[in-house]
Amino acid sequence: MESQAHNRQWAGRYPDLGTGPLSTEPYILEERFAREKERIFGRTWLNVGRIEDLPETGGCFARDIQASGASVLIVRGPDGKVRGFHNVCSHRGTRMVPDDGRARRGTKILCPYHHWLYGAAGDLIHIPDEEDFFDLDKTCHGLSPVHTDVRQGFIFVNMAADPPETLADYLGEIMEPLDGCPFDELKRTFTYRVEVNANWKLLFDGQNEFYHLPILHRHIMGRDFVTNAQGHHRYRDLRLYACHSFSAVDFPSYRTVTPLRMALASDLYETPEFRVPGMTGDMDQYTLFPNLTIEIVRLARTTVCVTYAVWPMEVGRTLWEVRFHFKEPASVRDHLRQQSFRRVSLDILQEDVFAAESVYAGMASRGKSHMILKDSEIILRHRQKVVEDFIGGPQ
Ligand code: FES
Ligand SMILES: [Fe+2]
């Protein structure tokens, strides 16, 4: 009886989510994907990067949002303010800056086609051969703004002409425990971008459950995340919000030396660790619906931050962007340790990509119409309900 009660720990806390099998159709139907693009990616706040991606003295980067067929230009002006615009020239509609994962310096944007020039506030500054146009008022032809806001250095955009909620209202309290996190010190980032043959939700599913860690990732993390005598994992804490989720897990002190531990733990680590005062477990995970997970991992004297951004392309194809955020290393030893963590993590991510693609292929074959979830997979259940709430109902 006791173990049965434990197995309903989270289902008991969130009884509305139920415990039955879930349909796999939300992952494979084109028609549903079309509604997700419009009603989720077209209307909610999407993370497009971090403020450190932009030079402090001013600069810009482009982010293509295939789900809404758009590209946004994120610009930091000399006033430090971050603004977003459609990456479209007012002259004849050129997409001006490529989304190549890197920022450009400077506070002006030059269209490469005929060199119309814009300021950081989107204002049209200069038109070559302006006198050949007809009564053109430059003040009326700046770039088209996109709703843009910043929380904790994370830059968000909302592609709706009139977003139903502000970013603050949309996020609610989910990010409050991160308020003391010195993200601004984590200036050293490494990005891993991969196109995955899987539905976008599967990339989150693989991050939000830990059932697979001692199994799929056994060669890399062994029993690092096993928390019970039966060799499985249990959340230390879990909170499901209106559409976001939080989970905390512990990193028990096994003596086994796994590649992950080798990469993370060392008493000789010299870079001062960063502290997150509001941390709950050894690994806290914040999933901000619909496109970002922020993960903070603490072990021995090391703390690392990893973010996972998800960009749907097609119903069965997704751009996955994983970033490692480190402090500047204090020594060569620490540089090597960061590289080691990154290398080990890439091996883990390859296994996750393999798993997501395998699940998608299996679901798409319709060999099974439902999936069966356990108590510790409740975040997957929650996400399916959140998606349903967004895309169901009348237009
Ligand atoms: S299309 Fe941009 S300057 Fe002509
Ligand atoms: Fe994994």
C-alpha cells in the first residue's frame, strides 16, 4: 500500500491531470501542428536569446521563427535598451540580417540590397538617392516593431500584434527562485544547434523526465541521478504552473566515478562557483512554455547552467539549440574542466536526439495510438494539457 501511495505522489497533487494513457496524435498530426504554430508560437512569449548575446556598446542579432514564418531582429541601442523588429526592410521587404547564431556590432542596421539605413530604435535614417522617391517621409517608414521584453537577461518576443498578456504576467512566479542567479557573470557560452527529426514537444519530454537517465545514459551518468533503493529516480520537488513547470532532483553521493562526475566534480576547481540562493535540489529545471528550459546543476564546487531552446520547423522536424553558460575560467585547469563537461554533455545530447527521433518514428508509424506515463513523467502529461488548452476550442 505504501509504495502505491508513493507512486501517486504527483498525480495526487495534480489530480486534474489524471493517470490514464495519452494519445500520441498531438505529436504527429499536421493539422494540430498548424494550430500550435498559430495559437502557441504566434501568441505566447518566446525566448530568443540572452542579453549577453548583444555587445554592451550596441549590436543586433537575427532570429528566424519558422513556426510563424518570421524573422526578428533583436537590437541593443546605445541607450542599453533592447528592442525587437521584423527583420524586413521598409523599401522592398528584404530580410536584412541572416540568423547565423552570431551578433553584429554597431548601433545601425544597413539593408544589403540598396543600403537603406536604420537606427537602433528602428528609425529610418538614410535613403540613397532619396530625391528620386515621391514625397517620402522617412519618419513614417521605420522598421516594424515586435513586442520584446527582458527578464533576468533572457530576451523574449511575442509575435502577436496585440499580445494577450505582458511577459511579467505570462511568466508569473516561475522565475522568482532565479532572482539571485548571477546570469550576467556567465559570459562564456557554447552553443550546440541541431535539427532533429522529431516533433518539438519530444525535445521537452526528454528533458522533463529522469526515468531514462540511469538507462539510456547509463554509460555516461551511471547511477548519478538514482534516488531510491530500486535504482530509480524521484523528484525532490515539482511545481506545475498554468503553463510552465519546475522540477528539482538530487545528485546522490555515489562513489562511482562516471564521465559526468569526472567532468563536474573536483575539489581543485578554481573558478569561483556561482550560487543560486533559491536553489531547491542539486539540479533545478525551469521549463518556460513553449520554448525554453533553464537547467542549473550543482555538484561539489561546480555550478553550471544549461539552456535548451526548441524551435519547431515542421510537425516532425525541430531545431534544438542547447547552450552551456560558464563563468570565464580562472585557469587552464578550469578551461579544460569546462571543455570536459561540454564534451560529456554532447554525448548525452546525442543520446537524447537519438531517443527523440526514435520516439517520433515510432509514433508516426502509428504502431501505438497511446503512450503510458508514470507518476514521475507528469510534466509530459501537464504539457499535453497546456497545449490542448491553447489549441482547442473555437478560433
Ligand atoms: S530592399 Fe532594403 S534597401 Fe532596398
Ligand atoms: Fe536525456
